[in-house]
Amino acid sequence: MELLKVLESKAKIRFQDCDPFNHLNNAAYINYMINAREDQIEKHYNLDIFKLAKNQGISWVVGSNQIAYLKPALVMEEVVIDSQLIHFTENQLHVEIRMWNNEKTELKAVMWSTFVHFNLLKQKRWNHQPELSELFQNVVMPLSVKNFEERILQVKPQKV
């Protein structure tokens, strides 16, 4: 069975996560997007990062996030969040996560996250085990751009 490279799920924008304008708060985008990615990899790759942390003492920590807000997500709106692994090294994952309207006709936000593999017991960066590297090799979907700014120009709708 071939594994999906782009994972997708839906979420509803909740009132408590919105600003006085009924827009999703800037910081809340990160929570929605990271939570969606965690759920997606568990569902599609059977990769439960919390079980790994509990049983093996390894997990990933966020090294960096870059996010572009393109259109507001509104209170009680159902959104689609998709994600893909765009690059990996022996101890890092680079993931792109996108938030869309329900019909996937309007891109609301794009985020690049770098996750560092970490040994919780030794409190230091840790290399991926061979089975994880094999999974990543099977699902990685590199992009043709060199940096985040180029990517945003690539996906941002052009004004006519």
C-alpha cells in the first residue's frame, strides 16, 4: 500500500481562538496547523509521537516556524488543513502546512515548520532510527523553491 504524501483534515475555527474581528488569532493558526499535522501522521502513518515519547523517550521539538497569513479564517468556519514533508535530514523534518477554505479554493495561510528529533532522556538532538528514515524517504515531497518567500510568491493568488 502506497502512503499518501499530502495529508488532509478538517477543523472548525472556534470562538475562543478568534480576535475581536472574528478572525482566527495569528498565534492560534500555529496550534490549528500543528495539531492537524499530529493527527494526520497518526492516522495515515501510524506515527504516534506521544507514544514514542512515552515508550522510547524520543520525539520532535519545534525548531522554527515561518508563517504567511493570506486570508482570514473566520469564527465557526470549517477549514481544510493539508500538510506534507518537504525535506528531511538525519535529525530534522521540514514540513509545509496549508490552511484552506472548505472548498480549497482560497488559501488562508502557509507555514513551514522545522522539527528537530530529540532524545528526551538525554536532553539532546537525536538521529532518526532507520525505520523512521525509511518512512520519511517514502513520503517526502520536495518543493521546487529555495526559500519560504519564493514559496509564498508561488502560491499567493496574483491580483489582476
